[in-house]
Amino acid sequence: LMIIEGTRMARWYRQKTVSPLTLDAYAALAGSMVSRLRPDQSIHRIVADTRPDRGLIAPAWSADKPAAISRIHGYFKEHGITQSSAYA
């Protein structure tokens, strides 16, 4: 979840009725979903791409895509998460 300037969600963020996930919380959620994907499914994007000069308000961690992807991959490794590892 990214909060982008000019959106309804930006207004909610400023009113403190919505807040973005921390990077570790996002990694855990992404890991839960990736582990349940069928082995033949492709993952096209795990982190979106935007910056403050393009309207990003929050979360700040999403402005550094390489660092975010590195942390997500690290989380997967630390927790033994691979695509389909929990697929039933």
C-alpha cells in the first residue's frame, strides 16, 4: 500500500485513519502470499516504483526499491519462504 498525493487515501492518511505497513510487515504478508502461489504462476512485481517527487507520501521505505526488494528477499530467506512452499 502506497499513499500517493492527490488521492482519497492521502486524505485518510493525514486524518490518521489509514497507515501503511512497515517493510517487515509487508515482507511477512508478501511471503505468506508467495508461499501459497502455484509453482506455475509468475510474479511480475513485488514492490511498486515511485518517489516523493512523483507524489509518494508514505511509506518512505518504498522510495528505495532496491533496498526494499533486498529486505523482502532477506526475510524470505530467514523464514525459509519460497514460491509454493505452503501450496496445498
